[in-house]
Amino acid sequence: MKTRAVRLYGKNDLRLEEFELPPIGEDEILARVVSDSICMSSYKAATLGAEHKRVPDDVADNPTITGHEFCGELIEVGAKWKDQYSPGSKFAIQPALNYKGSLDAPGYSYKYIGGSATDVVIPNEVMEMGCLLPYSGDAFFLGSLTEPMSCIVGAFHASYHTTGGSYVHEMGITEGGNMALLAGAGPMGLGAVDYAVHCDRKPGLLVVTDIDAGRLARAAAIIPPETALREGVKLVYANTVDSAELMALTGGKGYNDALVFAPVAAVVELADEILARDGCLNFFAGPADLNFRARLNFFDIHYDSTHVMGTTGGNTDDMRESITMMERGLINPSMMITHVGGLDSVIDTILNLPNIPGGKKLIYTHISMPLTPISDFESLGKTDPVFARLSEIVGANKGLWCAEAEKFLLQAKRGE
């Protein structure tokens, strides 16, 4: 079977190619990818090439398929897995396999599996590690977003605090405590706000900062403070980088948990300044700079027991929690998406990702379409009936991408 896929050959060297997939073995599965959302991690892998920890040293000779936030349908199931999986079933992928201690992951390390492809071969280790997850949602794009949501879930679970002077760490954010999401009005920050407001272990005060007034306004329109208050969370959006202003919101007590969503030294240092005693700073935003550094107050680390940690990705349990919360309607990660495109837009999107404003870029791998901001649908609709209808659909859904928009787009493009 032939597939079309974007493959990584080295630093800034991505190529859209058609090639033959090998026949599946008895322990493999053939699958059709429908949607993939593009992550900054793909940009980092593309710019670092073989220097990236998940990209093989021989990628120039054995290119890998990029994209790790994907969802699709199973086509053919090898004999080993016929009792657990069946053709026609929808799936999502947890790319962080941790197979035998390896960092290898779909979307970074494999020749025949990645999200930026029409069809893929899922290797045995994905199933062995329980990372091929059944997904029953009504939209493929939500299945793609389970991976980024799992990163958020994992960050909340991995944060920790000490317990009464003992050496036992209590895992998770401080329930009912003060929490700050710094540079948090972007796509992942919005997902974190949604999760914080609707998860079982909520903060009492949630402060979201950003220096982009437009992003803050959009965040407040999607998740208003009054909505959060009904869930028992006081939500404050703040356009500030002033530590005194942020401390004042806590009555001078500081923040039990601070998540940093931008790899900017000043933001890391701000998080360090506002921590309460035993406060946890979670550096969520992975940098592309191998030598990224920021200053920390070691006086506070010593005497106030503040601590710093970081998370990258979520585990399979985090992904299952994300899927369950989506299926129950508790979280709606569609708010992350601001652009939609086809497979032919992937290369430019990945290589220019830091310069493209907005949130998540959603790709449908079986269509041809330039990467298009949802906000442009209305103007494009004046001359294009497809965009005119898409504008109507998302306009009736608070400007957000949705299952109806996905279904219409895929049908419209198949009819071209």
C-alpha cells in the first residue's frame, strides 16, 4: 500500500513524499490517519534533526514520519492483536512509549508511523505498551487533541509538595490552593485552564497571565470567570509581568503551583519570585535552545522549600483520563485550534510554527488545503462556498472548530 507522508531527513529538511508501506507482520496493524495537530515539539525535532533526543542518528538515510498528535481508523489487524482490535475502529496514539527504556516515539523516530501521513504501519511495541487507545468520539480532531491534553493532565499530576516536614512527597497540585499559569493564554494554557476548572483536584485561585491582550480576551470569552466560579474556582486573567501585582492577588501568600508555558527566562524567573513556601514551579514549555537557562532564588529553595521540576508529555493513564473527560463532555479542547489545513501545508507550518500566531494547527491528511485561520473563514467565504459554510458552522459554535465542521470539510474536499 502506498502512503503520502511528510518525512524528516535532517535539520530543517522535511519532504512530502509518496512511498510504499511494507506488508504488516502478524504483530502489526495497518491504519488510516485522518487528523493530526501540529505541536511545537515537531518544530523542535525539525530544527534539531538528529540532535533531538527522539530523532535517530541515521535519519538522513532512514527518514522518519513527523507528527505525533494523530487520530484515525484501523484498516488491517495482525493475527497477534485480533482479539483486542478490529478494523474500522477509531484510535488515538500515546507517542511516549517508553519501550524498554527507549525514547523512540511515533512522529519522531519511526519510518512507517507518524501523524503527517495518509496511512501508517503501527509497530508491535505500541500495542505492547498499551499505547494504541480506543477512541469513540464523534470527531477525529478531538482524538488528535487527546495527546496534548494528556501533557496537561500529566503536568498537574506530576507537580508535588511535601507533607508536614516529612520526606514524603504528595503528588499533584495543591487542592484549593493558589495556582498561576504564566504565559498561559495560548493553546496549551487554555487547555490547562479548562482542565483546572473541571478536574477532580482543583485550585481555589487560578491566575492566568499573558502579555497579549487579544489572547487574554479570547481566553476570557471561551472560559469566563463566572463559569469557573460555578465550579468552585476563582479565575483571574491578568495582563502583567509584575510579581507584586500577582502576589497581591493571593493576599501576599504566593502561589502553591506555578506552570510556565513559555521558554522565556524572564517568565521562569517570575514564577520563581511568586512561589509560596513549598511552592512547585513546573517548567512546562520545552525550549528549542539546548543551553536555555534562567536564574533561581536558591535562598528560597533552601529556606522556603520551593522546588522546580518539568514535565514533557503525559503517560498512557493521562491520555485515558483526557479521553474520558472529553467523552463525558467535561473538557472541550477544540478551543486550542485556530488554524486548519491539509497535508500539503504541513512542511511550511512546522518550519514556521513560532511565527504563526494563534493556537493549534489542525491537519487533515487526506485533503489539500492551505493552512487557514478559522478567523478568515468569513472573508474567504465571500468567494468560496466551502469557507462560507464553514464560517456559518463555526460561527454558531462560538467561533470554535467542531465535529460538524470536520464532517462538512472532509465531505466537501472529497467531492472536489
